[in-house]
Amino acid sequence: MVEVSPSRSCGGRWRVVSVALRWALPVLWVLWAALAWWVEPRESTEAQLDRDLAAGRVVTYQRANGWDDDDPYWGSRPDLRPAEQGWMITWTVPSGQTRYASVQPPDPQPYSAGSDRPTRTGLDARLAAVADPWHAGGDVASRIATTAGLLAGVLTLLWLGRLIVGAPPLAGTRWFWFWVGLLPFGVGVLAWTYREVWRPPPAPVPGRGSGWRGFGWLILAGVGISLLVSVTRIVFGTTVVPG
């Protein structure tokens, strides 16, 4: 029987983990990006809402006063701010996409007998007659969004686990890659995967990135990515670049 030293056995395990991560991280990111892009709220118009209503394509809806999008985690989705007198209506369609449009707030209406909610009229009444409340009953949009969130969570856990307990990174310190990994859309996780898994240097890079340098990259690259997304949305529209 051939004995295998613990160091060789440990090294073999790490090589297997590296090979698995080499493919798992990019594949998970592509799957997450496709689903997240599909369910990202798209700005629309009241005329489109009327067309969707007439065609029976409104699955769920909600009046709101905009979105909360201040979560620093790149895998999160904007949260709706529901409001009975909101200036915006958000709705989902059978394909799983989410749309929203600016509309006139409803006129104040009297409360019906035995109810603590005002009587719906006009557009709100039409929506209530054919659609469910926002993301009720496990609609397609909710299931896709949940799946995208799970993929982002698994991707983040795999990256963090490898970064914290794996072999020391060669192109930057652990703190450097931690800050870079917080970049929007998982760009930092992709950068780490390419530089440390796909194309690692043969030896630690002299003067490799520190935590402060990584924090600086997070600020500068984050601003650059936001500007790029804004310009791309202006050029190609919200159908291609939702948000």
C-alpha cells in the first residue's frame, strides 16, 4: 500500500477545489446575471399598462412611491415602497418580467361599509378585478427573483469561503480582494476568479494590492460602473438595460 502524506493529500484536495471553482463561479455568475436581468424592473408607460390589462397580461400589481435600492450587496434587488396613494404602479407579466410606470395618484375615495380600505375606482379597480396583490401566490416573477437571489448567495459563499480558508491569493491580499469583491454586478468576484483562479501569477506579486488599495478600487470602479450603466441605459433604453 502506498502511503500519501497529509501535505500531498491536502494539496490534492485544494487542486480539486480550484478546478471546481474555476468553472462553478463563472457558470453561476452567468446564470445569475441572466435571471437578474430578466426580472429587473423595467420602466414603462401607462399606455403599456393599459395594453397589458386589455390583453390579460397583468399578474400582480402594486401602487408605490418608488424603490429602495440602497443595499450594498450586489446580489440584492430593489425593494418596492408600497403606498395606497403612490405615484407609481408596478406590475408583473406572465413572462416573469416586472414593469413600472408613473401614473396619477388615485382620487380620495370614501370607505365602503365594513371595510378599513377606500373603495377602488378607475385604474385601480380595473387592476384589482383581474390581478393579484404584489408577488402573491408564488408568481413567475417571484420564483425567478428568488432563484437569482439563491444563485448570488451561493456564488458569494463559494468566493468568500475560498478567499478566507483557501490558499493565500497571489495577485492581492485577502483584504484587497474582499473590497474588490463588493463591486456591483459581481464584477469583483469575476475579477478575482480570473486573476487568482484562471490566470494566477506563478508567485506572489511584489507589492501586491493591500486592503486600502482594494477599497480605493471599490470606490473608483464602482463609480465607473454606475456611469457606464447610466450611459448604456440612455443609449439602448430600459428594455436592454433595465433599472
